[in-house]
Amino acid sequence: MWRIASITLAAVVLAIAGAMALFSSTPVTMTGDVFPDRTGIGIALPDAKYAVEQRVVEYWDDRLTPKTTTVLFSDDQMGIDHHRPNGTIESRELFYPQRADGTRQLKAQATIGIDGVTYLSDIAYYPDGKKQRDGILRTDKSYQIISFYEDGLHTRTTQLVGPKGEALFEAILRIDGSVEQMAQQNEKSFDVTTYTADSKAIKTVRKATYWTRETTYHADGKTPKTDFLMESYKTTASYYAPDGKPLQVREFTNWQMIATFYKDGVPSYKQTWRLLNKDAAKPEQVRNYRLTGAAVLDAEGRATWRVILNEETQLPTMIEIGGGQASHDMISTVTRKWYSKDGHLELVLVKKGEYGPEISRTEYTAADGIPPDEVPAYLREPVPFEVPPIPVPPQEPSMYH
């Protein structure tokens, strides 16, 4: 009886459209009105949305538990599920569309654990029969996947996926076996490094919950060239010479940029710039800055001479001398000079230590005509730099940070 019914069904089921995932285990609704008896084989008519043309189920001796399920999809691919006597799926196969000679090339096959859900291994093939992918469940419950180039011999990628589907490791290889890119889950971040054909690192991107770090390298593949630490409230950008010594370090917030410059790896001077267009929060937007201050630094990065500028006139409003050592002890003196808008000296204070007692105070007015100390030209000059991907965070820093 079931042979006659199968021929009838093949003529009825035509062009059922839809979408179905590979190896889908869609629930089967048996056509009981066509097959009132419980025979060893039944045919189902799944919903058209799964793009299934027909489904044939062969049962175990109890006439209830599926033994094999054969599915013909609307694109002429064919899938076969093999069930255990308890009904769980033991293995799966998927075949390419039928060839002119009536044969089919195996597209993928998999073995499944006793729970009927967990994949133990899987293999996929190109249409010409060469291996495309090979996967296996490891003892630590992670799943290892190796994909191959079209020749079926050379490894293209190696992946490791955790028990919950999380990415643990991936290596992308060139056909010559050299590593093009490697990604790995570490304790605090997920790191992705890109390499040249001669296996030298080009760039590493590290992503964590609250920060991203992007590092590029010089030609040796080891010495950092740029290092951008992008946090939620600021971005710190460091730039290095080929010998590894720092050239400059810039700290970006959504209201200013502080740039520190080095000479032969030793702090030299610092500039402070105010961001004029705070709405420029996207990487492609140009940021406009105005110099608000500068400082000469000692070897420990302390300001020995600094100036605060009037943003409109760019004339000094305050010059401080000796602040570096004075901030370190209560013996050295610090001299601060304040100037009016037109640049004439108004007041001089000399203190012992940065926050110590006042030693002397001298008052001047514009009538005295004393011009401000000269600001070295290099302290005012902008220095080119590579803009980080996220140089200006969108929100103000937390008051509790």
C-alpha cells in the first residue's frame, strides 16, 4: 500500500517554497487521512515554509519510532537522518542535487551524541567530493572545526568553539600555510592579530567588556608603532619610533586633547588643546582644536615651565616657572606670572613649594608696559598624528571614576 501512496504523493507535491536550515529537525505531521494504517514507512507533508518537497520516514519494528527520515528539498538536495531505537538522531547526511546519471554527491555528514542533539563530528564536501570542512567534539566539550581550500588538502581555517557557542580560537591560513590572521580568547580580552606573508605581525586588536586596544607594528612585526587604548571615557594614543622609544602620547576626551612629546624617549614638552566641535564623535569626522596651554617637562614628566593661553588672543594669561621640582618638595620655589588680556604683566607671586607659603608678591599694571615672557615657537606648533578609531568618547567621564 505504501508503495502506491509514494507514487501518488510524488505527483502531488510540487514547488513547495520556503526556507529550511541545514539538517533541520522540523516536527513531522503525518497525513493520517491518506495512510490510516501504521505501516513501516510513512510520508509527511511539512509546512511549505521549510522548502521541503517530501519527507519519507521508515520506522523501527514498533511502527512508532523513526528509524530513517529522508527529506527531499525544493532545490533537489536530499537529507537523511538515522535514528536510534529510542528515536534520537544518531547521524545525518546531506546530498547535493541529483546528477544527470542519477547519482548524488555527499555534501555533509555528522554523528550525534546519545542525547540526539550534541554533534560529535561532522564532515562537509565540495561538489567534486573534495573535503571542505572537518569538525570534532573535544574532550573539554569545545568543538574544533578545520576548513580546507578547494583542493581539499590545504587548511584554510582552524576554529575552536566553546560549549556555549562562544568563539575561543581561530586561525586563517594562506594556501602556503602561513598565518594571515589569528584570533584567541584570553582571560580579559579577545585578541585578533593580522600577519604579513612572512609571518610578521601587522596589527593586533584586543576587545574587552569596557575597552578596546588596537596596536600596529613596525616592519619587524614586534615593535609597536601605534597603540590606541579606547575606553568609555577617554582614548590614550601612543606613538613609537622603530627603536621602540616613545615619540608622543595623546589623551583624548570629549572636551580636550593633551599631547606629550618625547625626545630620544625622554619627556620633552606637553600641549593642551580644547576640542571646538564636541559633536564630532565619529571616526570620519574632522576634529578642530585650539591650543590652551603648553609646558616644558623634566625627565620625569613634570612641568618646569608652563603657560596658559588666552584662547582668543593666544597671548599668555599665566606663566609658571619651577613648578616641576616645587611640586615634588617644599624647598624649591615656584614663580607664577599673571597677565592682562592685552598681554601686560599684572602680578608676580613666588611661593615655596607648589602649595606652600607665599614668599613674595609684586603687583604691576598695564601702565608698567611689561610684556609677557616669550613662549618658544615649538610649544605652539601642532604636530601631525594618526587619529585613533575612537579618539573622542561620546559621554562625559563619570564623577566616580
